[in-house]
Amino acid sequence: MRGSDYDGGGWHVHRNEAVRVPKRRSPNNEVMPHLILLGDSIFDNARYTAGGPAVIRQVSALVPSGWRASLLAVDGSIAKHVSSQVAR
């Protein structure tokens, strides 16, 4: 995906293929940008930060106003688990 192709829509991994998903909109028809962290402890790292901020906390503080960030990554996951994270 080239940067110029981004229009607020999303991508979904299905059967090892990236599939375009339509933009999500709020009840008043506004685009709802959403950053989702998938993977392993590189993102699900709260237990390893020794009291420091976890990645999701840092990312949530940095996303633009009106965006939200969600942690679906699970410590200990491997590549084949990502599709089940997307399904959550």
C-alpha cells in the first residue's frame, strides 16, 4: 500500500491475504481512525516494562486527536496467531 492510497479504510488479513475493509464511521458518519497493534510481546509488553509505560500507552498518547489505539497483540504469539487476533 502506498501512502497516497490511504483513505482511512483498513486492512484485514484473511487466509494469508490482505483484504481491504471499508472505512468505519461513527453514528454521525465521521471517519473513525483506529490503530490496532497485532503481534507478540513487542507490543504486548506491559509485564516487561518494570513500571515504565507499555507500548500501547505510549502509542495512545501519540495518535492524533479523534484516533484510538487498541492492543490485540498477545505475548507469546507467533505469526500464525495474528489472524485470530484480527478476529477479536
